[in-house]
Amino acid sequence: MYGSASTHDIPASAATGLENEDPILLAEFEARIARGEKIEPRDWMPALYRKQLIRMIEQHAHSEIIGSLPEGTWITRAPGFRRKMAQMAKVQDEVGHAQLLYSAAETLGKTREQMLSDLINGKSKYSNVFNYPALTWADSNVISWLIDAGAIVNQMANAKGSYGPYCRALERICAEESFHLKYGHDAVVHLATGTPTQRRMIQEALNRWWPPIMTFFGPSDKMSVHTEILMRWKVKMASNDHCRQQFLDMYVPKIWELGLTVPDAKLRKNEDGVWEFTEPDWEDFKRVINGDGPCNAERLAVRRAAEENGAWVRRALLSPKAKYVKPLA
Amino acid sequence: MNTEALKDLLYRLADDQLILGHRNSEWNGLGPILEEDIAFSSMAQDKLGHSLQLYTLLHQLGEAEPDTVAFTRNAPQFHCTQLVELPIGEYDFSLIRHFLFDHAEILRFEALSHSHYEPLAQVARKLKGELKYHILHANTWIKQLGSSTEEAIERLQNSLNYTLPYALGLFEKTAAEDEIIAAGIFVGEDEIKTRWQENITKILRQTALELPDAATLTPVYGGRTGEHTEHLQPLLDEMAEVFRVDPTAEW
């Protein structure tokens, strides 16, 4: 699960370093991308391209493992066998996505250990929505449906990007996310058409999650920093506003169909097909992304504890005395 | 055939799988490496699926629906061994528990695949195929970590010493024991225990770990007759938290 958190964008003031790149190689690189070719790990690439991709894939990977936490807390409480097994499988997929993405990022030269250590010490970010709590089972269902839906909108676009390993990972991830979306939708339908208590639970969860969902694709393009070069290099494939509009177009009607309301009085589709909505509180978004959200500290503390408690296992695996054991021997 | 004796056996099998599946699922987000989060989740899903198949057999014998049986009973009504209810602790404990439990479980289901109670034999034939992979997973890690750093060996040895009495509790006999053996439903706990000791000894010999002498230990019994640790009821309360909001609702 992942959205654009805006942090991939290059600050307009930042030095691009492009003046230090070999102009002939750079021109060839750009021509390949323009022709729709994929860039592979051993191909020449500008340092800025490498850096941006590492940042982007790494953040995506972090979002998957941190994103497994809010729903993960509902595995042990999922009501009934069917939901319990599906919730486990769904969350397991997210961790699998992280594994896949760390591998894709490693092809660019940063190790998984370095990435995890940057996550824990706050140097690299993850999708901001996971800094909000999943207070009830219904919240977990809203995440499974709508956050995964948002992730698909974003990732389907990025799967058409220029970096081969990331695109291939995204194709696999999107296939699984589509299944999560069906699972989430099914669970939401059960609540929305269930008992009065269930209907209240799901409406309240949707009310809680709507503001974070609206920020999921990152700040409005009007506020977004310069991304022209990332678009040209096919690192960033669709603008934040474009993704948000696409999401609203696909899912608001489905939400209304279930008899649920969206907590935004201004939300409506104009005659020109563009959705109008209350502008999210971007100052609050920034505050949360910079560490001051309801769950930032808790999420990182869980990850830190996992890393610390498991350190002896990783040391043991690296020990020269450890026998290599073929798993299927 | 005495149906009560058969039900007693099925409850023991199903409750062990359900509770350990639940515990294994708690490793989500906490594994020492991502691959172990994923592996423990796979095993948890298998175990939950196994328990569902066994509760389905019980339902066919007149017990309540699997969801009702799993999500509404209280601790004294559970027949699981105390081994499976213990909290996940650190990875060394969870790994040792997995190793000791699944080695017993695969023998149990191999034996049950020849059970004279055909519905159970059918389920057992399917389950033992999955348990094979649980064993491969446990053996791989025990062999690898059990011959690595002093730190890892010490941790695993301490966990093995702590866990073994609980693991011996897996072979606690109930009043139904003679009857299910006589009816050809199950070979009985003694036989499984003997072969289990041989199998785990074989693996542990390939490591720096030492298996304590089981003869000197007191097995932790009681689970099969509803005596449980203080950890089971909170686990069950958590498991049923949402289900109990409205047990008649469709979730």
C-alpha cells in the first residue's frame, strides 16, 4: 500500500548535479526512456535518477511494513475463521511486498539493512496514512478497501515507469492489491448492510479515515515542487491531483452505493467531470509527516523493537560457523 | 465406536492448531527478518485452516458451528496443551516451540492418515502434506542457528530447556486413550512420543544443542482436561473481541 507522500519530489532549489554527468550518456539515457525502454540495474544512469529511485522504492517498501501494522493488530481479533484467515493472508502479502521492494531498491546499491536503519532513525519516510490508528475492525476494513484502492491507482501508474526492477515488482504487487481491494470491499459491504451496530461502526471508521485518504496522494499540484525532470525520466508517472481525481471517480460512487456518507459537504462531481472537495489541511499533513501524528512514535517503536529483538538472529546468520542449510534438502 | 472419545481426540487436535495458529500470527511485523514474518504467517494460516477442518468434523458429529466453537468457548472448555498458549516471547522460544510441536504434529497426522475413522483419515492425509513444510522450516532454522554464534546457541538451549516440559505435555493421555486405540482411530500417545524423541534427537545432534533427558522432567499436563495457564483466557478474549459485539451478525 502506498501513496505519493510528496517527498519524492526534488526541491526546486536543490542542485541536480546534472552538469557533472556525461552529456552523451545522459542524452542516450533520456532517448531510451523516451522510446519506452526500461532501465536495468547495470545500465548507466544519472546519479540523480539513482538517488530518486532509491528514495522512492525505499519509501514504498517502508510503507508496506509499517502499513502492515494497523491491520496486523486486527489479525488476532478478526471475527470468525473466514476473516481471520483472510486478514492474515492480506497482511502477509504486504510484508511480502516490502521484501520484494527492498530487493528492487538493493539493485540500485543500498542494502536492506541500511534502509531499515534509516527508517528507524527517521531519516526516511513512509506513507503518512499509517500514522493514523485503526481503532476498530471497521477501520481495518476501510484501510483494506480504500487505502489499497488508492495504492492501486498510484502503483498502476508507476508500473509504467522506466526502472525495470521496480516496474516488475509493481506489476506483481498490483495483482495482489486488487485482491485486497476485493477483500476489503467484501468486508465493508458486510458491515454496511449488516446490523445497526455494524453500520454505525463502518460509517464512523469512514469518517475517521476520509481526511487521511484525501491526503494519500500527496499535496495538490499547485503546491507541489518542481517534478518536471522526474516526469521526463518516468520516475513519477502521474500527478498527485490526477491520482486523487481518478480515485474519487472510481470509489465515491461505490461508497454512496452502500448507503454510506462521505464526511465532506463540498464533495461533488462538476459537469466537467472534475471532483470538487474541501481542500485537505496540508499544514496538518506536514505536521504529521514530520513526526507529530497520532501513531508515528508507536509505529517506529514497534519496528525498532523488532529490529533490536531480532538482531541476534541476523548476527547468527552472518556467523562464519553457521552451517548453510539447504531448506529443501 | 464411542463418539465422545472421538470428539475428545478431535478437540485436542483442533484446539492445539487453533491456538498455536493464533500465536504464530502474532509475529506479524515483529520477525527478526521479513522472511520470518512471512513464514510464521504462512504456518499460522495453515494451522488455522487445519483447525477449521477438524472443527468441521466435530460439527458433523453434532457439535456447534466452527465459528461458535472457536470464538465463544472459555478457557476451561479448551483441550489444547499448555505449550501452545504460552505467549510468543522472543524468537528463540517461538522457534523451539514450533520445532517441538510440529515434529509431534506430523507424526500424529501421519498416524491418523491410517485412522479407521475415514473422515479424519482423509483430513489427516491432506494436513500431513502441509506439515512437511513446517518441519522443513523448523529443521532448517534449528540446524542453522543451533550451530552458529554462542549467543544464538545459548538462547536456543535455554528455550529448549524451558519448553521441553511443556512439549512433553503434548502426549498427555485422556480418559479416551484406550478406547480410541482399541477402535483403531489413533495409535496412541506413547507411540507418537517415542518416535518424536527419535526424530528431534536426530536433528539436534546436528547442532550444538543438547536435548535434556526427558525422563528427569515432569511433563506439564492439565491442558487436555481444561487446566490452562493464565495466558489462555486473555488470548480468547482478544480473539472474540469483535465476534462478541454481535455473534449473530455476519462479519
